Amino acid sequence: MHVGNMKFLCVYLLVVLMGPVLFGGEQALGQGSAPAPASTANVEERLDSLEKKVDAPSIWKTLGFKVSGFLDVAYTQNFNNPNTNLNQLHIFDTNANAFMPHLAQIMVERPADAGGSALERAGFRARLNFGLDSRVTRARTNYQTGTSNDEIDFQELYAEYILPVGNGLKVQAGKINTLIGYEVINSFENANFSRSFMFGLGQAFTTTGIRFTYTFNPMVTASFGVVNGWDNVDDNNKGKTIEYLVALTPHEKFGVSWYGSYGPEQANRQFGDLASGGAPGNPSAKRFVNGLIISMKPTDKDTIILEPYYANEASNPVATAANGLKRNARWNGLAGYLIHDFTDQWSFRLRGEIFEDAGGFRTCSGTLNNAGGTNTCFGATNTTAATPVAQTLWEVTPTLQFKPIPSLITRVEFRYDKSDKNVFLYGSRAVNNQETLSFEVIYVF
């Protein structure tokens, strides 16, 4: 046998014979046969147990809590370059030629489940806003002069319960987004970045009170509420306002919603105490609002919305002062929207509207303190002495939206505003039109 092979064989025999002794094998120590190795099943059970502990539902998940929110930042260029640095008669996009951190919103909620247990039928929502838009969404008493401009606000804060009546009667109590109007506070839920005159100047944002909602069948849903009034957390009179909505969906591509409210909205002292020269309000006078939201989907990629709107308030002090007689205030409008989705990422939106403020109560009067003075005209300060301006406004707003990922929304928007009065500013000169270009980025989580 070859010498190399002999060496290999000797090493091999040495390892075979001495290996168990060197490595502690029980057979080499003469202690009988070795026991079976530890069962791998025991290890797997322990790992499985640990994994279950890690994945065990937390109290948060068990109770069905959900957290969501968004961030909204934009830049708006006003081609009139007003010396006030304000986009006149705009509501949220108020700062001209400037970046605005509009809103950071956190929403914690537990939606009520009509088909669940008694515990699952209960729910709540707390929607907290931070940022410049909170100056406008902050409800106290119809944005009267002197209210806070703090940049934090609970947009919604309510509890809800679904009573086991028929299909389930939902009862909500607290501060809730209004039933009035197509547009809402959150920009990404609207077709466009800027808000319409009709929404910003002519409709309520939130209501505080109790609301009942019942779905009769997939085609008919109705809501009815009793609230403090328009944007009133602290009621400004002893009366209450009723709100209502009837939504009809006879076809998946066609729907009509009829909404409105009726009740006293004037404070006991609309513009301040009489001793300081303010004019008294009329808390017994009623405000009546009616509107329709008509939605059509002619194709899978196209949506058309029409919203006719009418509001009338009896014995309004601004209309009375402007005319010398006891007069009603009236404001009304018509808005139309076209949304065309090219793809899931690209979308084109077009809004056009006409808004009439017949008594000058909603525009340029200073009675609505929106973002520190944008609802005044000619560069005037937002005071009770501002002169009401009865006028008719219209605007056209095309918007291009691009979503590179589902949670990121970007928009480019051009807007042209026009009035039959010189209410806008070109530098320091009063003019009847205003043009703005806005760039918006929203991150939704």
C-alpha cells in the first residue's frame, strides 16, 4: 500500500476511535446507549409561543382604534401683487406670494359597527388640526371679530352609537363636519386646492350638537340634527338650528343629495355691545338654507357635480344698515365640477362658479374674520366699520393632479376671480379681478 494511503488510513481510524472520547461521547465512556436528541417539536413550540406573544392583539387593536392623517403644504402666487400680501376673498389659501404650511392633521377614531355587539356599536372620532388653516376652521361664534386665531383646532370631536333599530340608527353627539355643501375643510377630499366662494363665504364648516342618520336601503339615506348653529361651539343665542340631508342614489352612476338648515344664527349683540357703538343683532331672526348636490358619472373616468345653493336670513342687521330698512340678507350660487381621471396617477379637475351676495353680508363686510382679514376689500382692515359690498363673484379654476404614489398628492392650480365691483387689489389699486397660481403637496397616512 502506498505510504500516503497508509497515513490517511491511520488518521481516519484515530478519529473514528477517539472522536467520541475527545468530544464527550457517552458511548466511549461505557455509559450505555445515548438518549435521543432533544425533540425539535419542543423548540418549535417555544418559538411559536413567542411569536404569538409578539403578534397578540394590543388593547388598541382589540378596541378597533384607527389612526390616520395628512400633511398639506402649498405655495400661492398672486399676479396682482397686492400690497396687503393677501389673496382677497380666498379662505384657506390666504397668503399671497408665499409658502403656507396649511395643515397637519391627526385623526384617531373607532368607527361604530352596526352589525357588531353592544360594545362594537359604540365609536368616536377626534380630528385635531395644526397649522394656518386652523385659524379658519376654529369655530366659536361665526368667526366674529376678536375671536382667536390660534393655529390648533379640533375640527371634529364626537361620540357615536348605532342603535339596533331596523337597519341601525346612528346617533352622533359633539362637533361634526357640517351637512351643508359639497366641499369640505380638508383639501385632499375636494376636487381642487382652493375652496369655492360658495363654501368659504356662504356655508358652514362645522356644527356642534346631536345628529341622527338612518339608511333605509342602499338608495336612500337621511340625516337630521339639532345644533348650536353655524360654526358655533359656544352658542351665540338661546335658539337652536336644525340641519338635514336626504341622499338618493337611484343608480350607481347618478345621485342627488338635498341638504339644508333652519334656525337663529344672529347673536344678541352681532357686532359688539351697544355701549361701545355696536349694532344689536336679532336672535329671533331665522336663517334658511337649501341646496342640492347632483353627481353624475357618464364614464368610468369622468365625474360631473352640480351644486345650486340658496340662503336667506330675516332681519339681517348688515342688510338693514345698508338699505335703511328692515331687510333680509340673501346669498346664493351655483358651482359645477368636472373630474377626469386619465390614469390612477393623473387627473384633471375643473371648477366654475357664480356667487351672489345680494346684501353684502358675507363678503367684504368684516363680519367674518377669516384668517386675519382676507374677507375685507380694498385693503381695509377687518373691523366692524368695514362697508358691506353687495356684489356678484365668479371664478374658474383648472387643477392638474399627479399622485406618484397613492399616499402622495401633488397639484398645480390656476384660478381666475372676477367681481362686478372693484373688490380686489392690484398693488394698492382696487380692481375687479385677481389671478393666482398655486402648487400643493399633500402626504396622506
